[in-house]
Amino acid sequence: MEETQYHKYADAALEELLEYLEGLEDEYDIYPELESGVLSLTMADDRQYVINKHTPSKQIWVSSPYSGAGYYEYAEGVWQPKRVANSALGKNLREFIMAEVMENLDD
């Protein structure tokens, strides 16, 4: 994949996740922020996700306060897991973040 194409897909994925998380912000005590290719999400318990582009590998890297590190590569129109925690097996990036965040929200 060309680098410009990688940035296009990665930026779109991060923007989509930000939009989803911002939709939860009013109901739950979470704080998403996207800056320079790094999406950070601070949860109510002050734990923090860091989801960022890793251009040299053309991956998106995830650091989860609950399940650890994961790496995703773009394939077949979605960001597929390359190396992930057991809780993320079989889930693409969007599915994993949505499921794990919802599981750890305080209402």
C-alpha cells in the first residue's frame, strides 16, 4: 500500500472512532481527543487508550489500559488484527474498540 493511501485509510478510521466516542461523551465520563494521528481516550477511572498511526509499518497501534497492546493492518476494507489480546481475537479495530469501551464504561 502506498503511504498516501495508508494515511487516507488510517485517518478515516481514527476520525470514525473519534466520532463514535464523542457520541458517548455526554452520557459517560470519557474524554476522546484526536491530534496529529493520535487518538487518546481517557476513561472515567483515568485509564487511557492510545490509538495511533504507525507509518513505518503501515499499521494502527492500540494501547489499551484493559487488554494491552494490539496492532492492526488494513485489509479487505477494514483494519484487521495483526497482533492483539485474546479479547480482540476475531474483531476488527472498530469492533474491538466499541466492544471494549462499552464493557468498561461506568454509568
